[in-house]
Amino acid sequence: MNVLLLGSGGREHALAWKIAQSPLLTQLYASPGNPGIGQEARIVALNPSKHDEITAFCRENAVELVVIGPEASLVDGLADTLRAQNILVFGPNKVPAQLEGSKGFTKELCARHDIPTARFVCAASKAEAEAALPDFGLPVVIKADGLAAGKGVIIAETTEEARAALDTMFDGAFGEAGSSVVIEEFLTGEEASFFAITDGKSVVPFGSAQDHKRVGDGDTGPNTGGMGAYSPARVLTPELERQVLDRIVQPTVDALAAEGTPFSGVLYAGLMLTEAGPKLIEYNARFGDPECQVLMMRLDSDLLALMLATAKGELGKAEAPRFSDDAALTVVMAAKGYPGTPDKGGAIAGLERVHGAKVFHAGTTLADGRLVASGGRVLNVTARGATIHAAQAAAYKAVAAIDFPSGFYRRDIGWREVAREKQAG
């Protein structure tokens, strides 16, 4: 079958790499792609905001399945348009994609259906938000309601910082995303990510991961889209995974189906493991980035077969996904200046020297035949190993082989789990 993959980041390179391994695949197209994705797919120039252009391409090239990688296209309703033309899609329609597109949408759904999450208030104006602040202790979490590329969350330690955060959001630092905000109580515990694939009826667990959001070693500095990740997150025990499925993910899927807006695709639950049990921090309506990279490294099943069953509403008949017992870890190599203004155009060399790891391209392009950085997060260096420590060693060995003078990376990805492994002996 012919498949069209939309997106250009490390997540999409990992998906392209895995889809290309499927015996079901005839031709994989990708747009806009990147040099890494181009090794797995035929790159085509399409504008995802022009829905008619996407549907026409699918008709002209006998594309049977469209895989939508980025959240913006999901929130924009591209899946609705394609499904209306009887084209199969892996990814949710516009309304259920609001689980990611609007933090307020998700929090209010949680409130309606008694899904464990932090206490919250939604505010549509700065005055309304400032009036709500005294009801929360310190620190307090302030989130831009809409899509902000993983950067629209501020943890304020003082009342002054909280007011400054509100000024930042309502003054337009995050664009339309900050036109309304969600104020939340600060939860304590360890964060973990749980993934599930659903066709709106059946829900199938799809692994766990932990990422590193802060830009600097020791989890310091501003939040980013993610500086690295590893899988599995063993802190999310089988018992805790069952609680997450039963109390958070399944009720969410059931609620959306009952409201006539079923969710189809991958549901990514960002969790805080509190003393009172797992609580939902946020949902993503697509694979995480860089969590997708470590999940694809561990997946032993045919990804395309799972996506096709999901898109057809036949997930309940499909073979459950199989994951390797190995761990996987990815290190993000970013351009200096990230998460602010990244230093684009820096040369990258030495990828041919990498052995025992897979380098997924995230923000790269070709300039006069040379590979250069074109974004903030540039490469995802990903490896497997019998333990997180072994996967970490393999990933950093590969990082050391790459010549990227205008780049940087964290040197402690996986530190929590490595410490636990050492303690366990």
C-alpha cells in the first residue's frame, strides 16, 4: 500500500524508519520531510494547511493511509477533511485533538469524568487569572491554553514570578496560545509518559518513556520540547500502568466516544506519579518527540499494520504490539541558542562514523550538498541496550563520533534510571 507521512522532525524520521520496514508498504511518501526521512521515503512538496492539495495528492498517487505527525495539522482538522474523502488516517479529528490543542478542554473533561489531575482554574483574561492566583499555593503552574511547541508552561516560585508569567502570556509571547491560560496546583512526584493506541473503542497500551524537558544538565534552565528520553520508564510499574489505563486513559476514550467525537490514533499521557497515585499533567494527541524515537527503537511489531488497524476501526482484532526487553535512550543534539533563537546553518559531519546507534534527523537540511542545522533540535542520537545504562553508553559513544561545532547536548540523559540501576546492583 502507499502511505503519506506528514512532518519534518525527529519523530517523523523515526516513524518513517519503522513504517519502511513493513512488508505491507509499497511506497512511502513524506512531506515536507528532511534529509534523514529522505533515506526512507520519497519527499514531496505539499502544504498541510491546504487540505485540498493533500487530498488531491492522495487521489493521484493511490495513497491509502495518511499518517499525521505534527499536532498543528491535527488541531487544524486535516484528519476530518481526509476522512470525509474516505481516505484512511492515523490521527484524531479536530475536536478530540483538542486534548492537546487546549489544556482547558482537557482539564474540563477530567473534571466532568472524575479523571485524576491537578486542581485548576481556566482564565480568559489577565484580570481573571490574577484573581484566581491566591487560591493556589506556591509554587504554582501557569500554562498557555493552546499549542506552544512544548514551551508554554511556567512554574512560578513566587507571586511576583506568577504575575510576570501572566504578563508574558497575555502580552503575546506565545501568540494565540496564550490568549487564555490554565492555572494549576503544583504536583510533586516523578514524571512519566504512558502511550496507548486507540481506534475510539479498543485501547491498547503502547509503552512508556521518560523525557528530559529542561535544557541543562541536572534538569536546570528553561523548558524545551525535550532534550532526550528513554524507554521503558520502569518507575511506571505494571500496577501503575493498569491504574493509568483504568482511571485515566480508558475513561478519556470512553468520554469522547460518548460525546460523539471518538479519538483515533495515539494518545500520549504525561503523568505525575504522586503519593495519591498517578495524575494526568497533560495529553498529547500524537507521538511525543523525542519519546517516539525510543519507542520505535524498541518496537518489534509491524507499525504500519497497527496504524492500518487503528485507522479502519479494527484495532480489537489486531495483534498487540510487541516491544523488545531492551531499553532505548536518545540524546538530542541541539543548536546553540535553543530554546531561544537557535544558531542555524551550522555544519554537521561524521554521521558515517556512528555505529551501534541510529541518528534520527530533527532539524537538518542540505546546503550545497552539505548537511547543516535548520532548527533548534537538530539530531536525535538513539541506541538500544540491555539496560538504560548500556543504552546511554552506546548513545553517547555515537554522539562523540559526530562533528557538530555549533551544537550542544545534555550529558546526563537517563540519570534517574541509571542511578536506580546502580542502586539495585
